[in-house]
Amino acid sequence: AMRLRLAGAVLLAAAAYYVYLPLPSGVSEPWKLMLLDALFRSFIDAAHSLGVCHRVRLLNRVVSWVEVIEARSSPTVKVIDSSLGGVPTRVFQPNGDSRLRRGVIYFHGGGWALGSARMRSYDLLCRKMAEDLDAVIMSVDYRLAPEAVFPDQYHDAVAASRVFLSAELLQQYSIDPERLCVSGDSAGGNLAAAVYFCLVSCSNFLVHLK
């Protein structure tokens, strides 16, 4: 009985150590978040150990299953899935008159391995930018690791941006060639900066919206 109690205490301590995750004090229901994180890590590690697939690929599949949504227009913004230079892109175009608008090409974050322009969070973000900035937003789905390795992501970003700057596309979406912007978050911000320095010599390519 003593050995069973000791073994149980050791297992309980090990489980608590595995589950515990330092979190900011303002997080509500921290233990629920810790348990979900531990469950998710266990699932990923088990799948990788069994050789089901690469853990990053599996993580992306799970995130996509939960987060990816179809392109749906609203009364204020027209949303379509298209491509720029062969790179999948979700376009957010404000409804209304045909006056020239700002144009933004956006690169999502995710360490060049996770994320998608079709995820609910990025879809909502780009919708809000389209509404608040009265701008045409083009959110780019560049290739991801592990299938794509650097500099594939950079090449996709540059290819999409070159088409974004073309006179044909600017005319098609009624974008003002003097009010263009490149933007992104996290790893997407890195791509945005790299694209800007690559294309800075192109006329009418500005780092800030006017």
C-alpha cells in the first residue's frame, strides 16, 4: 500500500509538472488553459512518436480544421479567394462607389510554418482593416514549412507583391497607385519588411498609407 501511495504521489507530481504553464496574472481560468495546452502537446507528441506525420504539419492541420473559414462577403465588404502571382490570396474590397481606394498587401504570422489568410482571426482582422481604412486588403497565403523551406516564403511574398503593384491589378480593384502599403504581423512583418526593401525602387510604393 505504501509503495502504491508513493508511486501515485510521484505520478501526480509529474503530471502537475507537465501540465503547469506560467501565465500572466490576468488570465481567466488559468488551469483550464493549462489543461488544454497539456492535452494539445500530448496529442502532437504522440502523433509524432507514432510517425503519423511531422508535428508542425499536424499542428497546422488541427488549426486549419478549427479556424479556416470560407470567403463570405458582407454588406460592407466583398470577400473573394483569388491569387497574386500564383500565390493564393484572400481579397477584401469595400462595397460602395468606384472611387480609388488605398491598397494593402498583408502577410500573416505563424513562424513561416503556421497560419493562413483563410483563418477566422485573419479574416476578421482584414475585414476590419478594409472597413476602417476604406482600403482593398490582399491577404497572402504564402507556402509554409515543412513542405516549403526558406526562401520559398520570401519568393512567394515578392511574387505576390509584384502583381499587387501592377497597373492591371490596381485598375481592376480601383486602387490608388499613390496610396499603397505592405503590412504583416510577426513572421509576416518580417516578410513585409523584406518585400519593402526589395521593391523600394518601384515607383509609387510607399511604406505608409496616406
